[in-house]
Amino acid sequence: MAAGPPVPGCGTVEPLEYYRRFLKENCRPDGRELGEFRTTTVNIGSITTADGSALVKLGNTTVICGIKAEFAEPPAESTNKGYIVPNVDLPPLCSSRFRPGPPGEEAQAASQFIADVIENSEIIMKEDLCIANGKLAWVLYCDFICLDYDGNILDACTFALLAALKNVQLPKVTINEETGLAEVDLKQTNPLNIKKHPVATSFAVFDGTILIVDPTAEEEDLATGTVTIVMDEEGRLCSVHKPGGSGLTAAKLQDCITRAVTRHKEVKKLIDKVIKSIKPK
């Protein structure tokens, strides 16, 4: 006997069965198709006290990224490089699932994911952050705060990182040969040299076979697994993040990569449009 339409109110009693009824019809409780993203918006330059910032919304999920640039001595093993230090904060204000105190497991995993994206995608060459070889370099502290958590935090953070980095303006710095001290010219600023534009696309896996894109927090909880694909503008696979759960066939993984390529174009177009709109005429 064929299953009838989803019954209102049964989602709280048997949420997984409730979702399965929708999935059989190739749709989701929020009205989206399986391969459809939530409405995505980005606001660049939201924090005036930061050197670069961006606020990204994926449906209800809201993340703000602020970048602060400071001086530091280059690492001993790489005297011609600077640093990029990401930190993701998931405070209790964004969701009741998080508690006060030191960063939880999900926040630490998100911070590590962003660090891996920065490293693997080569979004910025760390050599470009060196001011004087062996003497002085820039450190970019990239702090992410989730203001509202409703799933897919990795896509939102990756998007916010890219948008905030494109908003950074660093002052011209020279080393005074007589004193050996840094001299900063705040009137001359330059944008960062963004080499690549990595974009993350996350999927939830249901029953090992059904893929849904941009999962909400409830969908992530009910899913048998998740996977995040990071692509750049050349169609290069920068990263695959698969934190356990049910496995994926090669064909399903290829489906994810194909959708991620399309998503990259959508995100890049959105960022370019916003940046163009705020540039002085």
C-alpha cells in the first residue's frame, strides 16, 4: 500500500519517518527540493573595527567573520611566510545545543576544517604576508562567531572567510634601516592577493543512498552521514570532509562534486556582485 502524504504534527513523534515520507516525493519539509540551497546572503564590511569582515546567512544559519591583522616574527622554519589563524566560536546564544565554556568538539572540528581549507586551497600564499624576511610578517586572525545555528556551519564559515578576506585592506609597512622598527603608512593600503576562491558544499546522506544539499540542523541530526566538498574556480577538488557515518559510492561522490561545481559559480557570482556594489564609483 502506498504511503499517504506526511501527516501534520507527526514530525515530532517520528521525525525520521516524517522526513522519509518527504524524501520519497523528492522534497523536504521546508519546501525545498533535495538539491536546493536555502536563500543565501552576504554582507561585506559589517564590522568597522576589523581589518576585514563579512556576515553570511544560509537560511537561518548566520555566521560573522572578522579578520584582525597584527605583526609577528615569521616562523623559524619558514622565515618568508606569515600566518593565518582561524577560530570558530559556537556560543550558547546561537543554539541550545551548545554550552558555555571552552570550545566544544564541533567548534574545534570547524576550526580545523577552515585551517585545512586555507592550507589545501592556497587561498592566500603565506609568502605574501611576509613584510621583511626573518624579521616581520602579518598574522591574520580570522574569528568566526555563529549568531544563529541551523545546520551547515562549514559552508557558511568558508563563504564568510572568502568574503572577509576579499574585504581586507592592509597598510603599507616598511622597515626603518636605522632603527630597525616598522613604519606603518595608514594612508596607503592594499587588498590581499586572493589566489583561489574555495567554496564548500555540504550534503547530508539518508539511508546511505539519498543525498540532500545544505542540510538544516534537524536534517544533520537525522542523517546517516554528512560530506563536505570544497572546490575552487578551476574545478579543482581542494578538500573532501567526511566525518564518519554511512559510506558513499563513487557515483554518489561524483554527484556531490558536480553539484559543488555549480554551487561554486553561484557563490562566486554573489560575492562579486556584493563587492561591486560597495566599491566607490
